[in-house]
Amino acid sequence: MSSRDSVTSPPEKKRTRNREQPTPDKDRARAYKARKRETHRPVSIFIQTDMKDALVKLCELKGLTQAELLEKLIEAEARNNGVL
């Protein structure tokens, strides 16, 4: 009779899943930016406060992010001028 079959022996410890350490926020942000740079380019601009407020309101009305709305506006203007 093995010790495992014995009624008095303690049950074997359950094996837990070997989980890796979670990726730190800094590393996840860096990876996100690297993936984004494959298809996008950053734009840094200053615009008048009134125009920024209008941009925010338009985004809320249309349910878009500022980047999405700006892309649509640029695309529409480019199509109207034969650039695209």
C-alpha cells in the first residue's frame, strides 16, 4: 500500500499555474507606442483655445476621438483638393 493510498496521509498540494509577472505600465506604454508608430506619425500643434474647445465639442457630438476627427477632416480636405 502506497502512502498515497493511506487514509492518514495528507493530500498532495495542488499545482498552481505559473504566472509571469505582469508587464509594468511603462513597458506596455512603450510597446503600444512602438506598434502605433508602424502605421501612424505623431503631430504636435498649438491651436487657439476657441478652436480646441470646438474640437472637443465636435468629438463629443460625433463620438470620435480627437485624432479620428482630425484624420476625417484632413481626408475630406485632401479629397476636395485632389491630393488623395
